[in-house]
Amino acid sequence: MKRKWVIISVVLISIILLAIFIYFNQLRYPALPAEVESTPKEAVQKLNESDQPLVEVSKDNEATWYIMKNSEDVNKQIQDLISSKGWIFKNIDGNSLFFEKDDDELIVSTEMWTNKYRLVKVPAHF
């Protein structure tokens, strides 16, 4: 009888510790795309510590990834960022925003990461 309570106690304590670990660790966020160098927890932390609506979380030779909070003006915030570098907004198709500059086209794609956060992929030639 005593052994049964010990086993139940160990299982309950293990479940509680696992739940705490998941809550305070990156496991509570889905995985980021393979190209993103930050961990999910680091990406959210960068955004929460910034006063900017879009925060860079990774950059390589092909693209720069940003994270932003979901809001009604997501596309407007992206347009403002890209337009600040001289690109002219053309249109939106699905999760992609199209820009032009000097006969060059830039396609910025967005990806719903969680219900609170969105990822934005901007090609490197931006």
C-alpha cells in the first residue's frame, strides 16, 4: 500500500515538473523555420524587449526573418518597413506582399507562427 502512494507521488511530481519546464521553456512555442537562428523563446523575448513593431530574429545570405505581434495593421507595418528603403508597394496576394524598385521585384512573405505572433521573411536583396 505504501509503495503504491510512493509511485503515485513520483508520477504526480514528475508531471508537475514537466509542466513547469514546458511553461518556462521554449517548448510552449512551435518550432521556428529552419533558417531562423534564434530559439522560439529568444525570438519572443527580443520582440517583447523592443519598442519596434518588427524585430529581426535571423539573417543570412538568402533572407532576413522578423517577428511581430499579430494585429489588424500587420500588413501596414510591413509596408512601412519595406517602403522606408525605397521600395514601392504594389499588392497583396495571400500571405505575400509585393514591392518594386528600379525594375526589381521584392516578395515579402508572412507566416502565422502562433495566434499572437507572425513571422516575416524578407529576401536578402532588400
